[in-house]
Amino acid sequence: DVKVTQSSRYLVKRTGEKVFLECVQDMDHENMFWYRQDPGLGLRLIYFSYDVKMKEKGDIPEGYSVSREKKERFSLILESASTNQTSMYLCATLDRLLDEQYFGPGTRLTVT
Amino acid sequence: GESVGLHLPTLSVQEGDNSIINCAYSNSASDYFIWYKQESGKGPQFIIDIRSNMDKRQGQRVTVLLNKTVKHLSLQIAATQPGDSAVYFCAENSGGSNYKLTFGKGTLLTVNP
């Protein structure tokens, strides 16, 4: 079974803090994704990566950056957290042979 | 169907009934469609997919129908069970090999015993 883990299930941070959300996968997938999920808006793509040190902006990259130093780890960084970044953050990988995405359990971030 | 507001569309069915969840997609160039199930407190889980050269695909207890003429996708769940209670949402891939998905906002399915 593919396993996608996220470092925290719940996180509370203050406005202006730098926040790191970590995602680790154990299936050697090249493609990894970061989404945020908000009520009424569904999942929106923040950034994705198709290889180590490669990254592409998604639909809503503003206020975020990412890091992919190793194939198994894809980090989402909030340089200076703001209250409008309070959300559920979901990491996913892609099995290109099956064309199936596998999601982590999510990190619910609250910025106060 | 999918909602653009803050309230999730809901579907309530009796255990054993069939459920039909609908989705309208936006991009006529999308070539690949997926249905996901998301249970409370968990990440989305792949259910079934369909490519644009097909109009129907069946899985175990689930069937996806694609109508490209009206850009409509549906998920049919046969003999719905309490364990099927979850939010279901569709996704379309308009990015080709880049796999860039656009997700619908979801429908909450509640199965009454």
C-alpha cells in the first residue's frame, strides 16, 4: 500500500510565523502535490513537483513556497503565516503507471 | 450537483438504495476524470476513473458515466451502505500529462440505516 504521511494532523501558529508542513511518501513516486481544502471551494492546487528540485506553481501559489530536496519528501512553506491561510492542507503523490493520486491524511492549520 | 456556494450539496439515502451523485465539469478539453471519496478526518481516496474516449466504466458497486456533450459526470453507487457515507467529489484533468486536476466542491452522501 502506498503511504503518504504528513508531519502534523493539527497545527496552530501565530500570524507572521514561518510554517513548515512536511509530506513523506514511501513509493518512489516522482510527482507530488500540495493542495488546500476550504469549505465551498474544494481542493485547490498550491504547488506540485515532478522530480527532485523541480517545482511548478499551481493555481494559488501566493504566500507559499515548496522544497523538494529528496524524492520522498515534499515540504510546503508559509514564509509569513496569515489568517487567510487557515485551512486543511493535503499532500498527494501520483502513480504514473496507474494514473492514481494518493493523498495524505491532511494537516489542519489554524493561524491566529 | 456541485455547488459554488459555501454549503455542500447533500444526498440522503436509505441503506440498500442506489445513489447517484452528479458533477458538472468545466473544460471541454479535459481528457480524464476521477471520483474521490473523503471520509471525515481523512484525505480523499480514489474510487474510479474514466477517460474521455469512454462513456461508462464499472467498478465494484460503482459506475461512472460520462456525457461529454453536456460536460456531465455521474457516480452511481449500488446497494448503498452506511460505510459509503462521505463527501464525494469529481476531478477533471485538463493538463494532459502534467496531471493538473480541477476538483469539484463535493457532495455529502448520508446513508440512513
